[in-house]
Amino acid sequence: MKWYHYVAAFFAGIFLVNALPHFFHGISGDPFPTPFSHPPGKGLSSPWVNVLWGCFNLLVGYILLSVSKTSTKNKLSMLVLFLAILAISLQMSFAFMDKVKF
């Protein structure tokens, strides 16, 4: 595999994980921060905006995953994918810690 396949795998992990909170908050009817909120990433966007943003992230993640040629046969590409998933998951847990009050 070429170097850019690993870069695509890394960003695929980021986009796929980022799709989850937006999609789940959107289908639950809860507002959640998006880049389209005011101020961007800090204010709350409507549930339908979150559903659309989550689906967009899912689509981009899928395309990047296809481009990356990640498979279980290539252990390094799987490692890169899962490191990206871990990195963005931890970052999001800290970034959104105070955003949503239940």
C-alpha cells in the first residue's frame, strides 16, 4: 500500500466516529453542536442539521475507507484506522464534556 492509503484510513476513522454523536443526537431529537451553529462548534444546532451532518460524515468516511483499501489482511492499515478512532473519540469526549446536559 502507498502512504496515502494510510492517510485515507486515518481520516476515514475520524469521519466515521464523528458521524456517531451527530446522527444519534439528531435522531433522538436533541440539539448538539455542529460547525453550522453560532458560534461554530459551541452553539447548538437543530436535530435535523445533526442528522444531515452525521450522514455527510458517514458518507465521507465510507468513501475514504474505500480509497484507503483497508482490510484485515493489512494489519498496519487496521492499526492506523483504530488509532484514528481512538484519538478522535478521546478528543471528542473532552470537547463535548460540558456541551450536553441531561
